[in-house]
Amino acid sequence: MADQILFVINSLAGGGAERVMATLLRHSEGRRSRYRMALALLDDEPSAYAAPDWVPLHRLASGGGLARSAFRLRALVRETRPDLVFSFLTRANVAACFAVAGTGIPFVISERVNTRAHLPRGLAGRASRAMVRLTYPRARRVIAVSHGVADDLSAGFSVPSERIRVLANPVDGDLIRQRSRDAEVVPPDGPYAVAMGRLVPNKNFALLIDAFAEAGIPGRLVILGEGPEREALERKVEAHGLRDRILLPGFLENPFPVIAAASCYVLPSNAEGFPNGLVEAMALGVAVISTDCPSGPAEILGRRPRADLVGLGCAAHGLLVPCDDRDALAAGLRHYQDPMIRRYYAKAASARAEDFSVAASVAGYWDVIERALEPGSRPGTSSRPDPISPGSASATRADEPSPCIRPAR
């Protein structure tokens, strides 16, 4: 009989991890002859991404609570007796550990964020860190989306490094480019920079608004996404007197026509796991700017900022600036006003995005699953190539100099 894999995630509401889960399942149809797959959603929320109709779906309606999530998932595990549980996101990962405790069922977890940076501070944060430290080391395998995330799990939560496999998120460049041609989504008129993500403090869109105001560049700024910081961000826009130039249109089911038409894509986060939106913009041939936050952007863009540049780093495939540095981010926005520099980095970004194909990523996920299912499986060190290190795709020739220049002080 085929092995049964139970995938678990908080929900399929809008977000990078949710999109990856839907992509992984959609591209796993060819494995149906060997595996039975089911999906458990801890919360009963409206879905922004659809699971394939051939995947049985369990909505546990846990209301965002960890204890309720763990107990309801445990009941489902006892009812369905999967051969392996594979979870995404911190709450689902912790719940999966409790759900399989004492059953002998192995579980694999996938950490999508830099955990220490992502968890809250104070008493709640200390409790959350203790739960992660208690549960994560018990997983048969741990998938991290970047080396920064892997290092954080080892150093901060005692996860043995030999159990960790670094796998970049899949980015379906062909689908993204196809969806970017949707004529029903009309981009704003004129030049604009674009950013995308949940409107939450860690994404630091407040920094981007301040930097755009300081940069003094023409055109607009478009921030796609929804979240609890909306009112605070709208007040900041009003305070700068930029209501007509900074747009917050909310969450778009298909953001790609808007991203494709932008002059540049900006990621101002304080922390990331693997920033999907950044690579999606690169796949559309858009020049990118990112903060050099933990974890992921520096690995994706090629290398860390050059020491001889003050406040502005020129990586192989985009611009990196220090975290929470308004002046540096403003300098990056001004940097891309030069069409030559913008074209150079658009080409470099497009080439780098090819290293994050869906086929390679999905194959990596299933390799981890199959190894975890092996009788008597014990975590071991994988000798497979690092999927986040620069691949063979090259945006420029060795003799073609980077157009980076020292920003004006």
C-alpha cells in the first residue's frame, strides 16, 4: 500500500509559505501512484491559494490557538494514521510534534522564517522559544529555506545541523510571467517602485515610506498587501504629504502585472526566511533592492555589500542596504534612477531567478520525505549541492564591470 503523507499548515491564506505549500502539492501529482497525500489546515480561513482537488482537505478550525491546534491535529493523526507528517510554519511545526508524540510516526518540519527574529519579545516570546527548543530537535528532518535560517535553528534552538537540509522555495517563473500578462489587472500610470508583503512591523514598510519621501525621486511607490499596520502606514503617508504618490491598494490575488511594470522592487524587511516576493520580481526581470536582513536576501543576491561602499552594497544580482537605514534605502532608490544601472540589474535578477526552479525544489522536498520514510532512518548529512549558492546562470560576463558607484553622502 502507498505511504500516506499528511501535510500540515496554518491555512492557505495569502502568504509566501502558503503559496509554496500549494505549489508543492500541485507539482506532486506525478507521485500519486506511490504516495497518498492529504492536507490539514489548522485554521478555517478563506484561502488565497487552492490545494489540488485530488488532495483530501481537513479543516481543523483551531482559531489560531496552539493548544487547540495540537489537540485537533493529534485527533486527526490518530484517526488517519499517516506514515509521515510534514508541516510548514512554526505553530504547525510545534503542533505536529505533539500530534505524533508516542505514535512512532516520524515528522518533518519546514521552517520558513528566521525563528528568533520572527517570534515576539517578552513573556510570550520566551514561551514560544521554549516550545520551539523542546519540539524542533525531535523532528526526523528539518528543512530550512536559507542558510541563515539553518544557522539560527542550530545556534538558537539546538537542532542538530546534520538533520537540517537547506532548500530554497520553488518559484514558478513560467507561471509568474504568464500571470503578469493578465489584462484585467491594470498597473498604475507612470514610473513607480513596488513592494509587497503583509503589513506587519517586521516587513518595515514604514522605513520604505520614509526612504521614498527622502529620496526625492519622481513617480510613485506602490505597497501591495494587507495587515494590522495599515492605519499606521496611512498616517505616515499623510504626514509626509504623499497621499497621491504612495499607494496601498491591499492584497491582490494576482500582483504580477503590477510588479512586472515597476521600475524596481523593494524589500525593506527586518528579517526574512526566504523572501518569495523578491525572487518573483527577479523572475519578471525587475531590478531589486533589499535590506541585508537575516535570512536569505544576501544569499539570493549573491554576496554581501562591498566594504568600500558606504551605506549601499552592490551584490551580483541586486542592491543590498543595511537594515533599518533610511538614508541607505533612499540612496538605493536614487541609484535606480539611472536607466543603465536599472537595466543591468534587471538582467542580472532575471538570470539568477532561474536557479530557483519548481522542479528542482519539489524534487528536493520529496528526497527529504523519502529519506525520512526509510526503515530505521537516522538523520545524516546530505552531500547534495547547496541550492542557494549561485548557480550556473550568469547575468554578466566576467569582464563586464558592475555599474555600482559610491553614493553621494
